[in-house]
Amino acid sequence: MRTRTCWLLAASAVPGLLFAPVFGLRALVLPVVAVLVACWAAVELCERLPALRPARPALAFLLGLLALTGVSLPHTTFHGLPTVDGVRALVAGFTDSWQLTLQSTWPVRPEPELLLFVPLLVLFAAMAGIELLRWPAVAVLPSLVLVALSQAFVAVSGVWAALVALGYAAAVAGLLSSRAARGAVVPTVALCLVAGVAGAALGPGPAFSLRDSRSAPAALPRAASPLSEVATRLSNPDEVVFSHSGGVPVDRWRLVVLEDFDGVTWTPPDRYHRLGVGIGPPPEVTVPTAAHSARLTVAGSGPWLPSQAMPAAVDGVAPLVDRTTGALLAPDRAGPVEYELRWWAPEVDPERLRDSGLSTDVVPGGLGIVPPGVADLARTATGGARPTFRTALVLEQYLSREYRVATGADLPTGSGWPQLRDFLLETRRGTSEQFAAAYVVLARIVGIPARLAVGYRAPRPPAGGPVVVRNRDVLAWPEVAVTGVGWVPLDPAGAAGGDDSARSPLERVTAAARAGLPPPDRLPDPPLPPPTTSAEPGPGFDLPRLVPLVGLGLLALLAVAVLAVPVVKAVRTWRRRRLTGTRGVVAAWCEARDLLRAHGAPVTPGMTARDLAAVADRSVVDGLHRLAAGLDVALWSGAGAGGGDVAAAWSAVREIRRALARRPVGARLRAVFAVR
Amino acid sequence: MTTQPTRAGEVYERIAANVQRVVRGKPDVVRLAVAALFSEGHLLIEDVPGLGKTTLARCLARSIGGTWNRIQFTPDLLPGDITGVQVYHQHGEEFVFHPGGVFANVVLADEINRGTPKTQSALLEVMSEQRVTVDAVRHDVPRPFLVIATQNPIEMAGTYRLPEAQLDRFLMRLRMGYPSLEAEVMVIISDRAGVDPDELPAVVDIPTLQTAVAEVRGTRIDTALVRYAATLTAATRQYADVRYGASPRGSIALIRAAQGLAATHGREYVTVDDIKQVAHPVLDHRLILTPDAELRQRGAADVVADLLAKIPVPVAGAAGA
């Protein structure tokens, strides 16, 4: 019992640790080991005190929860004892933590409220497995279900898949090496290895993740758009908004990025997730990136936190993040906060940036109903050139050249089409809000993927102190999507720039690209990219990728088909074992009959146990005769069968099973997978 | 339910031990023969010469402490030799009944197929009626009354095959079969040692046997088994190769024989194995196959074996297992 329990706990630990890509291995080890040790303690206690044996599941459950509370929720305990808060946290672990995990970027922060569901699942799998240890092949199932669940969260692949399969196969082999289940060792281990090798064949990246198909965006709080506050803030210019200090110059901080425009309002995308331990650069950024950091102290209240385009991690607060815009959101913030922000910045030279194309993967946002004259203005501003980054710079220069930044008390407000039409065609005077919004709509008209960001410009850093950002620094700016570089901010209002020392590296590169731009009348249309040979119309699927997928699907089908037979048999045996009285004895006979039939005995409907003994292998004859004697009494004597008779019948079945276990491996394998 | 041997079981043990002093290597045949005795049924032992048919019949007859007669059937045997005749006595000036060979507890009808149909009919009538009527006077045969007939299935010249309707009167038809090598060695040794069937002592007296027979009649049989036996018999009537299947008398015989067999095992209840074990001896001789089946060398035993394999055995009160 003890050895099998050890193997079972090992088999339950493996799927628990398979959540490592989500939480990190270090965060998982302690709670998983704690619940398994608790289960072991429960088993040991019941072995020593047989009176406790009926309560073993409850004991394991209680000890597991106590251990988990001590390890993961020490702050909820009172002198080491669990409290109501601890119970609430555990209940939330059952109900909410897995959902919170799906709402977060991965790897998630190793916080108990997110992590708890993993050790709880391991606890359940171990408990169920221990109670099913009488049938080792069935006892594997809970851990197998947990493996499936962990793989649904994030499927391991590559070398890790093979290693995990080996580990799990070793644990399962240990568990099944008892005499009763020895026949299932080889197929189970083989299947684990096949699954592992199949996972390894898929390549190094995550093969599948529930997060991809079941992404759970966090609820967006109701808050005023920072864009509508631009004029208000400008009217109270000296109020401190936040301060920052860091090693690298920063020329602007974003609060929110607005993509959708219906002609009246600009709205941000609703794609916020909880920010986990950290996130890497977006996959569409192919140029080298450098990591920077700064410490920010944000005064006042409000949900939006200053951020950069590609945030990597935040320490000090646990915000929501929109990975595509970089916006950070702290829905519950009610006062000043201080945090350290790390972010990625692309490193690109001016020539390359200037010659870059625009991303074709980005779907430009809406425009609403474009007023007459605006489309002509857009074509005039860009000289009818094809949309490239140069065209984007030309448009920026056009706005800078032809329009004036409004200053003073009577500042224009609004960025809907009425205000933009006035700005573009009549007043030609506006704040950064109108400049940015006008740039985005004009860019979208000529096919440049653009979006509107709202935040603050950073003033020149004082010597030896933090940079203090005030209301007067509020700024809206457009961003265009450049292939391989990501979203590049532009400044059509010319309000962000100071001298080079106050500019961020990307802004400096953009300024250099802007400076090297030829005059608009001599702007060459960049050459078209060479036609790709693979552009011919095909059947619509990628054969080299399809083949391994189809192979994997077939393999999975085969595995299911092969596994289904022993699993169904195990369930059938389990159900038979639960029968009592005469039905229990007959169930034992049916089990023996099916066992022998699987081993090739010629069974017919008219056979009795004695008939079967006459044609079966000599090694099982004694067991069959004992079974026949029990059947005779149970069925025909009129006395029925008691618990002892049922036990004796199943004892005969075990004897038959032991006799069959001495057959050659090949014959036993065939019997395990025989349909009947 | 007791597992102690019943009184009938003890009786069987005594008879079997006695018979097997002479008839070696045939415990199953001996058991079936005693089962027929317990069931008050008559026995037809059929096989080639030299396999111990007559010896078995003689041993069985000698083991029972009642009277026994041996009638050697020949073509010139008359019905009166079987049943008995009225003889006029001059002294008493009356007809006195002289009982024939059937007036014994155990009647050994040797080579019954050598008798004429008329003679055979006389015996078969006594077997079913258990009495003889001569000149309108009824004479009951002693109880228990067991006829053990033997016949030789080969050398058909000069024989009169028993009609199927009359075969039905026999509870069982047994075939001795050739003994195994070991059994044959034992037969030779016992022959050399001079164990004569006629020297066997009677090991069971008539009252004891009658008590055992009464006990066998009360042997428990589950309704599911009765249904199984009826299903088996009915299936013989629907089988494609069978022209005439077993009659309801066959079903009754199946149950009675199974009860007898259960008693030989010392049990107070019949099991499905009992029915299956007596199915061939009880049913084989009651089936008349189609000419086509006979041309295909198919026998009644094949039919019964096929039905035994195909008809699901009952599991009383255990549905769903």
C-alpha cells in the first residue's frame, strides 16, 4: 500500500508541476508538495489506526487544506490556525482562481489567489487515486485527467514534453507494477512515451493553450477618456500629475490608446488582461529591442497609469494591461501609487526606419462618415503616394507646416468629425488633440494604419532629480504601425520634442528619419516589393504543417481507441465489484468469463463455469470450479449469497487473474486490448 | 443450505463404490445410471459389444437388495415369457398366474433389439404401466421397478430396431464408450482377480432405496431451470435438422433426471450443470432427424450439443450483472 501510494503521489505531482509554464516551477513546488505530503500523512495514519480508515478521504482532504493554508495562505492564519479568511480564500481558489489565471498574462504572478486551484486539483487527484488504489489501472485516471487539464491550460512540447512523458510513465509504471495490474504496465508506459514523443515532434513552442481559445479579458471600468480631458488639463497647467526617474530619457508617457472612431468619439480597445510576472516584446517586432526602466510616482486618483508602448513588467502595483497598446489600468486605484515600470524599446537605425513599409497585419480602425473635402485634403497632403512610413512622415510634416498649435485660454476642444472638419478646413488651429486626431483620420483615409495615443510629454529632466509631469504636459499623438518595428509615435503638433537629451531613442531615430526626408515634390514612391513566388492561388492550406497535425490527430484517435478498451473494462469491473448478494456472485462469474474470453477461451452463451473449466487452461480450472460451486449455491439452492460468498467468488476471480498473469507478455497484451 | 451429503447421496456412494469394483473407469456412466434409478426411470445402455453393458446392468441389479431377473431377448422369445402366463392347475381346478421375467425390482433386458416387436411391446407396456394384465387380471410389478435394457447398434441382421415411440419410455440412453488405457488395465486386472458381478453383495435394501427416491422427488429446482429445460426441449422441435423433436415427456424426463443427478452429488437442489449433464442421455434418443441431416452424417448428439452451446444458461435473480 505504501509503495503504491508513493508512486501514485508521484504520478499526481507530475501533472501539477505541468502548470509550470503558467506559474513558474518555483511557485508551484511548495504547495504541490505540501498537499501530497498531507495525503501521505493521511494514508500513514490510517494504516496505523485502522479505525480511521473509513474516514481516509475526509482526513486527506482536511490535512491537505491545512497544509495548503499553512504554505500558501499564511497571512490568513491566526498563530498558525486557519481562519474564516483562509476558508474564504480556499473557496475562491475552487471557484475563481482558474478564471483569474486565464485573465492574466503568462507567466502569472505567483499569488495564492491565482495559484490555489493547482494544488487543490492535485489534492483531489491524489485523494481519488488513493481511494482507487485497489485497482491500480483505475487509480491512474485522476492524475491522467489532471494531465489533460494542465495540457489544456498550456500544452508542453519539445524536449520538455518528452521528459515529462518519461517522468509520468515512470511513476505510472511504478504504480502498475503490482501483480494485479502488471498487464497494463507496458501499454500505459508505451502510450505515455508516444504522447511525449508526439509532443516533442511539434516543436519548441506551446502547442496549444486554453488561453488562446478561452481568453478572458478583465472587465473595463467606466472612466472618462483622457482624450476628453486634454483641454481641461491644459486649463489647469501647474497641477502635478506624476513624476518619474530613470536612466533613459523618455519623451512621452501614454495613458491610453484609442483605436475605434465612429465619427464622434474615440474609444479604446477592450483587451485588458492582468499583468503577470512579465511579458516579452510583441511577436510582430522583429528588430532588436532593449529593456529600459523607470520609477514613477503617480499623484491623485484615476484608473489609468502612465506607461510605454511595450511594457515588460510592473513592480509595486498589479495593473491590467493591454498588450497591443501598452496601456496600464488600475481599476481600484484611489490614491497615489508608486511603481517601477520596465519596458521594451525597439532599436532601429534612421535609414531603415525611413525605408520601412507599413504593417499590413493591422486593420485600420473606423472613420465614420468622412466630411466632403477631407479625403481630397488627405491625398493632397501625401502627394498621392503609396502608404509607407515616408508617406506617414510627409503627412506629419504637412500638418506641422500647414496648421498652428493653439495656445492661450480659448482652446479648441473635441475630436469628432465636426471639430476635425473645422480644424482641417477652416480654423487650422488646434491643440495636440485635434492634430493627433486629424492625423489619424487623414492617415487612415490614405491607407496608413494609425491610432491615437493620449498621455503626457516629458519635460526636460532636471539635474539630479525626478522629472515632474504636470497638466500642461498633456499630449495626444498619433502612432503608425511600421513593419518589424511596431507602433512608432509621431508628433504632428511639434509639441513633444525638446532637444536630443530629452528624446527617447526611438524618437531620436524618428527625428533623424524625418530630417533626411526629401522635399515633398521630390519624394520618390518607394519600389514595390518583389512578387513572392508562393503567391499563386493554392488550395488554401499549408501541406507541410497539415501533415504533422493530421498525424497527431490520427495518433490521438488511435490512442483513444486503444485506451478505450481497457478503460471500459476497468469501469465494467468496478461496477461489477459493487454488486452484492447473488448478483455479486454472478458478476464475479461474468468477470471470470470475460477475462478468459479475452485470453482466447472459446466461450459460448450456453456455457457454465464448469463447461468453461473443461475447455480452459489447466491453471484456471481450480478457480473456475470454486466459482461454479459458489454460483450453484447462490443461484439454485434458494439460500442466496451473503457477503462471504461474494468475497469468495471474487477471490476465485483473483486466483484466475493470477493464473492468467503467468501467461506470456504477448498473450496478456492481446487480452488487455481485446474488445470482449 | 446444508452442504452435508443427503441420504440419497449416501445411497449413491454405496452403490457406486460397489459397482465400480467391477465396472472400472466409467464413473460418469455409473453416476447417470444411479441417477436414473433415483428418478424411477428406465435405462437403455447402447454400445458395441464388449464394453460392459451387461456387466453394468448386472452390477447395478446385484447392488440393490431386491429381486432381479435377467431376460435374454431372442427372436423366439414370447410376450408371455416377459409378462407371465395363466396356467391351469388340475388340483385346484383353477388358473394360476405364473409371473414372467418382469416381476422383479430390477429387470435386465439383454439385447432387447433381438426380440420381436411383439415381445418388445410387451416389455415396453410394463415399463410405462408398471403392471401386467393377463386375462383381464391386473398384476402389479414390485416397486421400485427398474428396467435396464441393452442393445447392440451394429450387426443389425436379425434384430428389430426399437421404434422411436417406444424409445421415449426410457428415461436415459447411455453409451458406455471405450475405456481409457488406465481403465482398461484395471479392467483386465480385476477380471484376472476374479471379481464376478454375481458375487457382488447387495449394499442397499429396498426401503432405503425407496426413501432415497422419495427424497429425490423433493429436490429443489428453480423455476428458471424448469424454463431452461423447457426451452431446450422446445428448441429441439424447431431445429432445422430435426423432423420430430422431444416431447413434453422429454422435458419432464430432463427435470427428473437432473434431480436424480443432483441427488448423486449429495445436493438438495438442481443446478444448471445437472440439466446440461443429463441433456444428452435424456434427449438424444428422443430426436428423429430429417433424412437430409442423416445423409450429412449429422447425429442427434450434434443437435443437442449445438443447442446446449447456443441457449444462454439462466442466472436466476441476477439480472444486470
